[in-house]
Amino acid sequence: MISDVGDVGALAARFFPAASDACPTFVEDSGWQPIVDGVDYFRELTELLDRVGPGDGLYIASYSADPDLDLTGRNERPFTDILAEKAADGADVRVVLSAAEYSGGVPWLPFGPFRANVVAARAMRDWRPTTRDVAEPPLLKNVLLDWSGPVLGSNHQKLVVFCLGGVVTAFVGGLDLLPSRWDASPHDRLRLRQYRWGWHDAAARLTGPAAERVHEVFRSRWENAAKLPPRFIAKVIPRRYFTFPRGGITVINPPDAPPTVPPIAAQPPQPTTGVALRVLRSYAPWRVYRRMGWRRLRTPVVVRTGTHEVYDTLITAIRAARRYIYLEDQYFHESPGGNRHFELFGELRAAAERGVKVILVGSGRRDPADGGDSTVRPVITGDLRRHVIRKLPPAARLNVVMYRVRDLTVHTKLMLIDDVFASIGSANFFSRSMVGTDSELTCAMVTTGSAVTDLRVRLWAEHLRTPVVPELADLDTALGIWRREWLAPGQAPDTWRRAGAPEGFAPTEQVLLAARYSRWARR
């Protein structure tokens, strides 16, 4: 822990930009709980889902979803069956899935952007619960595809909101509702073709006024999607390739979907000593959709200049760092649709130049959705080399390390700073998330307590495949894991080597691969 953190108000002023009505700071009135990996995340969703009753609300916005997902991992009962049951009993259940401007335009082809979500939405709308006798599918009008936004972008927000007896609990993170996300350390249960494979991810559970703000984000998403003009697609999707559509056409969204989301009561404070939170959004300057190729409309929740709350907060936090910046991300390189004015590499370089230790942890196995060979070479990405490493003085280059985790997709979008700041959400580190080409939702927090330290210790122990030992909590000692030169003066260089390792430090396997700096390596 940093010893001079002061009170939480001072921390919030240091790590957050100035608050506003659009982006308030919730100081000691909202709960925050990190959740690491899909097994724990789905378990929490299951516990709350069991409590949903008539008059309650359940709202989901997801980048992708599999209707047949079993949240318990036992492949017994799909979560869609439970959603349909709850809706049949009188709960307000709604789902928004991401789409693209041309999703479903040619649905009889075996490819296309978000085609799986078009199929999933149809399946969820047609689902009849196995435990209830219903006249029509309960979710028929309550699943929407949101195809608004820039042509190259996506609606990447991932959130789940429960309104149980007027009390709101919200989840924000990077986890999609897919079977491959049901995983936990040591990440050895999945297979990707002939390879061992694991999926590492995270989310945050929010209560109090911060959870109410997540509900407001869902409300705007739903009401925007419900107002999209009708688009017509094939009604039947044959299984054979290139078969002409049969059965006529239908609209991509139900024309009689509920246009609004019921309001909720203001959430009472949840006293949380020493914690300040922000719920952050990213939207493109013109979050548009087109009609007949000519008309462009802007959603009312997005200002003309765009919404860049994630970017503004992350650069403020990085500039406030004194000891370390720890990042887990899927990419660490730019992607089409970004904007160089919203890149974060320059902020990392400035931090390393003033002595901050920068630790980057990325994937050793590529997400299958990205296509191509799943193997990720243990090299520093080209953008990091060009924009960070090469522009640093030689001595300062020792302040940056990058590791990849063998056979693991690191899907987490997470940043920890100085054991006092944490951010978890859907926003990747590249600029297309910062500028809003991909709409994003992230939660950032600062604390005078041990919550960030505890999360750091848990993450580092997971990647080291070792039990938690007291030395992990001591930042001066733990930094030496990543580079022995970072150990505090007087500490033995072999502190984290097997011969001189702390008592109880016994890795079960070596999965951290130090990324090389190679000018011939591909990105």
C-alpha cells in the first residue's frame, strides 16, 4: 500500500477528472466488489437470478450471447429457459445484443458481422420455458438487436442489472454470456483444437447509486434500440450454404417492443468507507445509424463531441501514478477505427520516464473470434515498441515489462495503479474504445483500504500459479517478481527464485512468458 494516500476525497481528486452531472463521483455511498474469472461471475448471476420474482427487473446488454449457456457449467438448463420462466411469472426481463449496420442482411450466408447474435435473438424470442405453459413465448418482444453506431464500430458494453424488490445490483465487465467464459484458475479445462486453452476475465459488482447509473445506461441502450427504423431480413435461415431464403421476410427487431424501461426508485446509499466510484462511458461523436443511405440521426444521450469518460479518467489516473501501473488487456495494439489523438501509449511512456513501473500482461492464446492461428508469439507488440519502448531513454526502458500467459486468452480490461486505483470494464486499451468507435462501459474506483491490494495479490498469484504468500501484499517485494532490478535496496536478487523463494511460494507450473523486444517480430 502507498502510505500517503490521505482521505478518499483527495484520492478521487487526484485520480479522477473533475466530476459533472453527466459523470458523477460516488463517494462512500456505493459498493464495489471485483469478480475474477467466469466461474465466480456466473455463480453470482445464478444466485441473483434465482431470487427474481414477479415485479422484479432483469436487464442484460451483451456483445454476444449463447442462448444455450448453462450458468452453472453443468450443461443442464440453458439460462434462456430461466429468463423465459421469470418473464412468464411476471418479471420484466429484457436483453439487448450487439449488431452491425448490415447484420442479418444476408443471413443465409455462413458469415457476416454479428450473424450469431441475429440467430441468438431469434432463438431467445421464440423460447418457451420448459417449466411453464404459456400461450406465446415470454421474451417475444423483449430481445432487441442494437445496430446503431459507427459502421466500423460495435456496441461493446457488457452489463447485467438486477432490480430485486426495488434494490439494484449491477455487473460491469468484460464477460460475455458464452460457455467458453465459464473458466477459472488454473485454466486447464478448455481446449482450442489440439491446444490447451483458458479464458481469464473480470467484472465488478456494484450496489447503491453507482448501480443506479448502470441501470440508466441500459435504459438508454434499450430505448435507442427500440427506436431504430425497421430493417427487413430473411425469416428462415437454411443450414446449407448459399441457399436462397425461404418463408418471406421479417423485421430485425419486434415492431411492438416496449419503447421504454420502467423507472426505478433512487437507490439509498450503501455506506462504503474509503471508496469512491465512477461509472464511465465511451460513445463516438456521432453515434449514428443510417436509413436508405442518406439520413443520419444522433441518439439523445450522446453529445456532438462524443462521450470520452473512460479516456479522460484513464489518462488522469496514469498521470497520477507514482509506483506502478499494472495492465491486463487482450490487445496492446491499435486497430482500425481508432484515433491517434486518443491513444494511451504516450501516457505509459511518460509514466515510465518518470520512474513508474509499467507491467503489461497479455494473451498467450488468441481469442478464436479474432480468427487465424491462435498462437500468440511472446513478443512486445509493434505499437508498444514504436510508441513506448523506442522513445524512452535506455535507462527508462527497464521500467516497462510485458508478459504473456501461456495457453490463456487474457480478455480482462483491467488497470491497477499504486494499490489505490482500479478500473474494470469492457474498454480495451486501444483508442477505438477510448474514442467510442466501440461503445464501452467501465467502472473505476479509488480506495484508502486494501481492496486494490487484495485484487492485485489475487491476480498475481493466479498468473504465478502459486498460493498467496504475505510477500505478495508487500509492494516493494512483489514488484521484484516482474524484474529483479525492481526489488527494494537490500533485498536479495533471488527473492522470487526457487532457491530463495518465500516460504509457501510454490508455483504449480510456469505459465508467464516474458515478451521479447525484437525488431523483426510481427505485431
